[in-house]
Amino acid sequence: MTEGPSAVQREPAKAAPLTPVPATWQAAPRLRRLATIGVAVVLLAVLTRRADLLLLGAPALAALAAARRGVRPETLDAAVTAAPLRCFEGEDVEIVATVAAPVDEVTFRIMPGPAVTIIDGPATQVAVAGQPASARWMLRPHAWGRHHLCTVTARCTDGMGRASLTLRPEQVEVFPHPPPARASLLPADLLRRIGEHTATASGAGIEFFGIRGYQPGDRLRDLNWAVTSRLGQPHVNQRAALRAADLVIMIDAFSDVGPPGDTTLDLAVRGANLALLVDITTTVPMPSLAEAWTLYQDTTREPQLVASADPPHPLFLPLDFPALQR
């Protein structure tokens, strides 16, 4: 591998399943240049009737004669991957493009989508030799939604022929950053009978709900002595039950006013995104990889947990941190 516009990593950070991509071969620029020189010298020698001028075009004609011939493959094995496939705005996504074909040179060029910036890796990367070549970039999306973050063009040169491949990674789900929560968030898996919202039914709580006659099994500390002494029969206080309320968020998407990334719809979605977060509490610091498997049964979402918890080290997550629901 050599340095062109940049260097290419021979071993990609993420293994990508290669798939055949149709390739249309055309004449490479070097072939066109050599042919132009050779034809121009021959015409000049014929017009001036000077055979010695053919010596000027001999190197170009010799290169054309020595060029590799044969049938080139109709498909080339290539792939491009994005990881992770779920992230927040402003988090980094790794893009790895790979071409496994016996060609002389591969030039990778990435074209980021709108509201996407390249954080690491030059836009154009070149690899030579006939071994599998790969290129790596780190992109950072700045707008929420489902996006194809980029398009990668792989230009393969083999002898005097050239083929261009267009690769697109999977869509990435980008979530908006919610505003800071003023109260701690309730875990999503709480039972419905447990919560902090006063219900319209009696139960275990702290808010006064009413008074009723004593029944066997009632706690003595619930006795209302004032009513009991006045009526001559034991009466107890009832409390309002506490429930975990179901939250339904509706967003008016008919109007969208403001600059891109900071419109009224963006602000509404960022506020509604609070419902996607839960508060994770553990008794001991857990490794991010183990916590990703515990929460999602998916270890590829480990970088998402690290970005959300911001621990001093991925092996020691804080005891309390917000995270996305399943």
C-alpha cells in the first residue's frame, strides 16, 4: 500500500460480508493518453514522410502492446458497513469500505450526506496491489432521522481498464438529544401498580382519598380517631393509589418553521425523545459490553451506552445513567 491522497488500512476495523457488485469496465486514462500519443506520432510521420519520427512514439506503442488483455470479471466483491446503526446526534459512526478483487489499484472516495461531517479519515483514499483493500472513515451526523450517511465510490484500475463501484451502507437511526431531565426517569419495566402519579382509586399512597368503616385486616395506624369517637364505630382513612401513568405524546407536524436542524418540528421531537430514555441503576460498576448484552442482547450497541453514560473507562459504567429503551 502506498500513500496517494491518503493511506488505506489493509485490515478493516469491522468485518464486512462481501457481495458481488456489477462492474462496467472502461478504458483507463493511461490507455487513452498512450493511444493519443501513438496515433499522433504515426500521423506526424506519415504526413512528414519521416520514418524516424516513429521512434518518438515507440515507448507508447510498446506500452500498448504489452498491456494486459483478457476478459475482466463482470462483478467485483465489495461491501460497505456502518457501525453502530443507532446513535444520537453528534455521535460518531464508523464507515468501512472493502473491495476484494485482483486489481492494480483501488481509489475510495466518500461523499457524506447532508448534515454529516467527516471526523476522521480523508475523503479520498488509495490502495495498490492485488490484495483486498479497505478504507475507514468516522462520520458524525448532526440531524435526527433515518439516513444513508454517505455514498462510497470505489474506482478499480486493472491494467488499462477501469471500473467504478457505488456502495451505500445501511440506514442509520439517529435520535435527537432530549433536553436535560429535571427529575430522575422511571425504569421502563416498572409494574403498572407502582409509580408516582396519584390515581382516582384507593390504594397504598400518601394522599388522602376518603374515610370508610373499619374492616378486619386494616392497619391500626390508619384509624381516624376523630370520626371513630364521634360516630362510636371504628373508621379508617383511605389513601389514593399511586400509578405509573402511560404517556402518549402527539406532535403537530403540519408546520415546520425555522432553520434546518433547529425548526419547530426539531424542538418538538427533541422534547418527545425524553420518552425513549430510561434511567439505569446498578449496585456495582458494570462493563459496558456486559451491560449492552443485559439491556439489548446486542453487543454492537456498546458504543451507544458509552456515549450516553460517559464513564471514565468503558469497564466501569456509573451506577446511575440514562440509556435508550430497547
